[in-house]
Amino acid sequence: MQLLQCPSSPPSLSLCCSKIQPNRGLCFVANSLAPSTTSSCIQQQWLRSSRWVSRKPPVSTSSAAKAASVEESTSAVSAQTVESDVLKALSQIIDPDFGTDIVSCGFVKDLLIDEALGEVSFRLELTTPACPIKDMFEQQANEVVANLHWVKNVKVTMSAQPAKPVFTGQLPPGLQTISNIIAVSSCKGGVGKSTVAVNLAYTLAGMGARVGIFDADVYGPSLPTMVSPDNRLLEMNPENRSIIPTEYLGVKLVSFGFAGQGRAIMRGPMVSGVIDQLLTTTEWGELDYLVIDMPPGTGDIQLTLCQVVPLTAAVIVTTPQKLAFIDVAKGVRMFSKLKVPCIAVVENMCHFDADGKRYYPFGRGSGSQVVEQFGIPHLFDLPIRPTLSASGDSGIPEVAADPLGEVAKTFQDLGVCVVQQCAKIRQQVSTAVTYDKVIKAIKVKVPDSDEEFFLHPATVRRNDRSAQSVDEWTGEQKLQYSDVPEDIEPEEIRPMGNYAVSIVWPDGFSQIAPYDQLQTIERLVAVPARS
């Protein structure tokens, strides 16, 4: 380092460090060894030399930007780390129905973290507001996050997913905001089907769900007797001519008995039209569960309901007699053909207790026989109780009249079963057929099956059996092998109820692919490994 000098070559100078000032750099002072001969030229030139007179070394613009970038990067890494810590803690909580953690299920929403204050807030969005273990989820979420060493305050908010059906096809407006539609069926009259339907609906409502009941029995509607709404007549919206349901204890109600015409005297095709109108043109609003009290039998009315409405599941009601089992078996087979899963059997009028003993006046075994023969996973017994019968006549459901009684406990168990099974079905259906973009293959895992396999997209497209691909009259193949490129990829795959998916291809064609058909298509044997 050289000292700048003026041309007159003044006496030599010695440089000393007089002192070091905090945060101000080194301060250099010139001391003259000659009396007054120090040249002002040297002083001025020193002042002009920023390297010598600056009390703080200057920082270049690039250095400042680099420092800011490092600071921002460090802050970003810190934010990612604490967020990762929170999600890792929450991933310890396992949903028993899905068998996976709540983070992988997508339940954690709106995660906000203030590391400086040690505050964490987030929302758990469950599949239904009637989730039977939502309190457990909330408690566990608070505990696992609070255990992080830097967390001082945790705020957990519970919510549920918006009501929407699994079926993504064209639905009537009234059914587009209903998450689950449950059919309560027996295929035989007089077994207590309406009693089960009404009490199940009010049990689900008591669990926090938004619920509606549709009484599909036009010939002998039971709902007007079993509930007591203030308004006992259905009203019509004059603007769009839709039906406004009546309501009792927070549950929406529609029945032909509320139409002001009592019981119907009409032929089957007319009845099917009435049921279709009542069900599809009603302003149900957002519902988590719509319980349909099915009419007895397996005829046109039942088939119309199953085909018009995307049923999520069915609950079967029977009695101990053999005669009841014979009719119930017909109904179970009907639901099986229509790809509607039966999730529970309720055996009504099983027994009664007297003198410290339990009596079975109608025999035993019908319900368990249904479970064993058709593989339905859950069986519930209802006793013979005068109060249960009386509540059906009084207009107040038993679970509302005596919410802590034995009957209410049985319906509570049934309600939990329905909630859990519907959540499983929705999860299975939504992930049954997916496209893996990495290995370029369609993955298929049919609901209620442990089998998983892969299909080539071009093979699926070539196996379309619609009128666009196959002549309906001659059976001649219209879609040729060469018409489908080998590298074709689906643009979208959407579930269609419990039986099929809709696959949208790049040319705009929407292919309906039933699960049964996908299981017969040639499969990929050597699946490419994921990179």
C-alpha cells in the first residue's frame, strides 16, 4: 500500500493507528516530524483518497445484495424447516379408516407459523362433519405440535369438506351438493325399514352432519306419521318451480305424503315419474347425507331410484324369520348388480328381555345369514321395545326422544359405521383408476379388491365399446387399431359412481370405462420403474 504524495516531496511521514472505534473502522492520523513544513497538499490529497480517510470501509453494491440474498435464503430455509417440523409431527396421527396419516390424506389446511412468537395455527378439514373421531384428531394435533420445543401456542380449527358427490357426471341441480346418498332397503314390508331410516337420519344429524330424508314409498308414505314438522305441506319455488322441503329438528324432509294428496293410486311408470320429480327437483341444498327410505320390492321404482341417483351405499333391514331373509336376499343381489355396496345389516325385532332372561320370539339367524352369505361386514340388532314402536306413531324419533337409551346407542353405532364406510367408499372410488405420468400407465385398483394392475392408455382407448367405436347394429369395429397413437395419454379421469370411470382423451372423446371391463383388458406385465 503506497502513500500518495504531492510533487514537492514533503518530509517523510509516519502512519500510526491512533485508535480503533467500534463499528467505524480504523482511523489513521498523520504526524509530522518537521515543524510547519507539512504540506497542505498532502492533507488535501489524503482527504481525496477515500481509502485513507473513510472511517468505515465502504461496502460495494454487489456485496450488499449478496448479503441480503444470504439472509433471505437463511430465512427461507428456517421457514421451511419449522413447517417441515410441524407437518412431520402431524404425520404421526393416523386416520384409522384410511390407514394413513392426516397429512397424506390432505386434511391439514391453512398452516400459519410465527416462529418468533412460537405460534402455530392450522385447520383440519375432515371428510365429514359427522366424523366420530374428530375430537380425538383435535386433541392429538394439539399435543404433537405443542411438543415441538419452540412452540408456545397452538390453535387448531376443525372443519369438513364441502358437500359434493363422488359421481362427476351430469346430475340434476338438486343432487349436485349432496356428498352421500344412503338407501335403507328391505325389499319386504313390515320389517321396520322406515323406523331404521328415520332414526339413522336423526342420529347422523346428532353427530353434526347436514341430513335429509326422502320417503320413496308413494303407495304408503310413512314419514308424515313418524315426524312432526310445523309445515306439513311441500312448497314450490315460483321462480324455478323447484320443491322446497319441509324440516323437523334440523333434518330436511320430502315425502309424497307432504304433497297434500295422501297415498297414490297410480300405475308403476307414473309412480317412477313422481319419485324422479320429488327427488331431483327438490332444493336439498348442501347435505352430507341423504337417507332414502326405499319402498318394498325390486321392481321398476327401485331400479329407477338406483339408476337415477348415484347411491353411495345401502343399509339392509331384516327380521329373524326365514321368510324375511328370502326377500332381503333379492334386494342384496339387486344392489350388487347395480354396483351399490351394502355396508350394514340391521336385524329388527330380534329379542326382548323379561324376568332376567332374553327371549327370541321370532327365532334367530336371519341377519347373521345375510352377513355370512353376502359378505356384508356389519350386523346390528334392534330389540323389541314398546317405546320404539310408540315413537314411530308419536311423530318424535326414538333417538331424539331418548338420546341416551339402549336403542339410541345401537343407532349411534350404526351411524358411526355408515360414516366410516361411506368415507372409505369415497376414498376407494376417487383413487380406483388414476394415471401415472411418470411411467405413462393407467393404474387400476377396483374398490373392494386388493388387486392392483396397470394398463397401457392406448389399449384402454382401443377397447372402448361405445357407439362411436363399435357399430351398435352390426358389431363392426369402427375405431381401428391405427387410429389410436401409441403415445396417447388421458387428459382427465373422473369417477362415475361405484361402477365406472369417465376418461377424457386429447381428441375430446369421453370414454365410459366400467371396472368390470377394465379387469378384462390386457395388462402391462413389465411396469416401467419410477425414476
